[in-house]
Amino acid sequence: MNTVSVGLVAAGARMTREGGWRTVPWTAMDDMTAAPRRASGRRPVQRSDRSDRSDRSDRSDRSERSERSERAERAGQARSAGKNRQASPNKARAEPRPPKQSAASARRTGRRLLTLTIAAIVLLGALIGYALTRPEEWQRSGPPISVSAWAPYWQTDSALSSFNDNRLVFSDLSLFAYEATAADVVVPFSGLGSDVLATYRTAAHAAGVKLTASIIDGTAAREMAAILADPASRKVHVDTIIAFAAANDFDGIDLDYEKFAFSDGRDTWETTRPNWVAFVGELAAALHRDGKTLTVSVPSSGDYPVYDYEAMGKVVDKIRIMAYDYSTGAAGPIAPIEWVRDVVKSAKKLVPADKLVLGVPVYGYDWPVTTVGTCPGTDDDQPGRRNVSSKSAATLAAEKGIVPTWDVATAERTFQYTEQLTGVDPAGTPVTCTVTRVVWYADAQAVHDRAYVAERQDLSGIAIWSLGSDDATVWEGIAQARADVEVWPPVDPSASSAVATSIDLPTPFTAG
């Protein structure tokens, strides 16, 4: 019996008890059988019979009394027989009959029955409506989100330490250390240590995690677009990447070609778009033949349609959505949460969710917003935007004695401070300036909220930019999102509904 049926049965039982239903006798008849009348058979008394009248009268009276007794006995037997015929065979005696009901009482009973019937119909409709509209309990289609990350060449030690501490949740690790400078050239950045690749390979394989190489477009503006436009040079580039992956024993390739979006100009997008699709299709096929994977890291589809999400989704293994750097030219949030949700929803319309990975920032920016006085140095030395990590931003706030605030609308941390700069200008004159600066950054709570979006949107996982900029509490936030915990850390009830001040983070979580 389903929930609706059970509810109706229970409701019906209550209506029976509360309404006081009972059998309403429309007629009530006494069940009596009368004895037939008969003539006495006596004749008028004659004068000549006077002497015998007394004896005859006595006999006649006795005869009449006997006859009445017989009639009464027969009537009683008839009544008993009638009652026995009407009584239930399971009962030893007939139950007493209900009293007669007046017409007014019958009308009141009828009205009660009508009211209860209407109430039952209304209740039935409500129960059916609830059953049809009740939201189904959410269930993720697969395991919790996995984690991948870019390990940048400039902080390979801290990135490796973070990976080792949390290796159990990783699906793959990308060594962000390579660039394509021509169709036939893929080389490491000069800052990459000679032993880093071997160290990372050992750590990743020991953890059962795929190690991929992140390759960026290191060519001049529009040069890579020209390489991909020519089928011959495109094939050279594919073959070069395949040879590079094999020679360095990578499990796959992560392409981070951003010049199309940020350097080439919008007027090139329509031409570049099909050539890019052809390139990733050919590269994916070649990598798959070697048992390797292809991931592409691209900006959001709505903002940069040069990257054809739908076409890429049919050939690549994963698409990493770089859902950050929302504010770069002026102070503002790194990845406002509503924008992140919109980016994810747009991507899901074009690509299966299990191929999508949400890029999550663990960094921020420190902007100058006002300057009073003259700052020392040349124009190139003037206050500008600085990069901060989740760790360094928190350290800076502590040094300044500032408690960062939580901005509910964007789900990020922010704080403001001032600094005074003293020195000389280009002419050697002593100068001083006071700079007001604003910091926006993604802390552990911000990481949790974005990881929760990926979890609830059924994405494959998240990708951390960049590994080594995180701290231990970031991983606690990720763990809570993977456990489908919507709000973390617990909300401080005394905090403002618009902006919450600092929230105490729990003891750092370490996986593995």
C-alpha cells in the first residue's frame, strides 16, 4: 500500500469515529402475530335451562379461559418463530432494535454524512496533490566529487606536500610546467627543477593517481590559431605532443591554450572555433590509441564561445572550467558564487556532467583603491595589483590586526587596510604616500561552497588552482562538500545576515 492509500484509510477510520455513523432505520415495526377471532358458539339462555345455567356457565368460562390460553400460547410460538427467522445464525439471541429516529434527526445525520463526504474528497485531493508534487530526495548519480589540481612549477615543493597529505581524494594531478612555443616544440619552463618530474611521477603512481602534463600556448598572438588552421602543421603539432607524452611517461595531457580568448581578438573566434575542434579531436584519438587521456582547461562557454564545449565534450575525457578571475582590472570578487552556478548550468546544457570539472581558486588579489600623496619610485613602481594565496591573505590580515569579513552575496572573504610608502621620486626628492588597499580571496569556506556546487550539480569533480596555495582547512571544506554538507563551517547565529565576521575553522583535516 502506498503512502496515499494508507493516509486515506486512516482518514476514513477517523471520519467513522468522529462522525458517529450508525444505521438509520427508516421504518420500525413491532413483530407481533395476533390470534384470529372466533365465535363463542353459545346460544341465548332459555328460562327452562335456568337450573343448569350455573354448571354450564362454569364449564363455558373454563372452556373460554382454556381457549384464550391456547391462543396466547400459539401467538407466543409464532412470535418466537419470527424472531428466530430474523436473528443471525451466529447469535444466540436477537439484538435489540434501535429506537425510531425522527425526520429532523435523520436530516441532521444526512447533513453530517454530506459534510464528511466532502471533507474526505478534499483530503483525498490534497493527498494526491502532495504525492504528485513532493520533490524527490536528491541523490548523486555516482561517487562523491573527485579532486584534481594544477601543481605549478614555481611552488612544486608545497604543491607536492599538499598532494601527499590528501592523495586519497585525487583522481589526477597536473604538473603545470610546459609550453608549446611552435608547432613542433613543447618544452618545460626554465624554472622547473631537473628532478621534479621524476619525483611527481613516483608520488602520483604510488597513490594510484594519473599524472598529466599541463601545456600552455607559449606562441605569439594568433600564431597557434594559424598552426591549427593548416591541416599539415596541425598534424605536426599533434605528433609533437604525442611524442612528448610518451617520452616523459605522462598518463595524459591537459591543454591550457588561452591565447585564442585573451590575445587573438573576438574577430578571430568564428574562424578558430572549427580548427580548434578538429585539433582536439585528432589529439584525443591519438592519445587514446596510446592509452592516455586528454583534458582541456578553458574559460566559461558563455563568455568565450571560441571553445566549442559541445563539440569538445564528444571527444575529450574531461573539460576543466576555469571559473575564476571574474575581477582582474578592478577590486572585486574572484569567483562570485552565483556566477559560478550560472557557468556550471550553461556548461551542463552542452556537455555531460560526468565530463565536467569545476576549477576552484585558492588565491586572491590585493588591489590599491585610493592613493593620497606621492608614492616613491618611477611609474612602473607605483602601487598595483598583487597576487595572494589563501594562506598569505590570511597571514596578511593577521599581521594587520584585521578580521576578514565573509561576503554572503559572493561567498568570499574580503578586508581593507592602508599602508604608507616613503622614498624618493625619480628626481631624488623625498616623497610619501598613503595607499588604501582591498583584498578579495577564496578561503576554506569559499572552496567548500564551490565544491558543494560541483557535488550537487553532479559534476565529475573539482580542480584546484593552484596546489600549494591551499592550507589544511581547505581540505576539511572539500571533505564536507563531498559528504554533501551544505553549510560549513556552522553558521555563527550572532553574525549579520549580510556580512558575517570571522568564523572559527575546525581542526585541519588530513586525508590519508
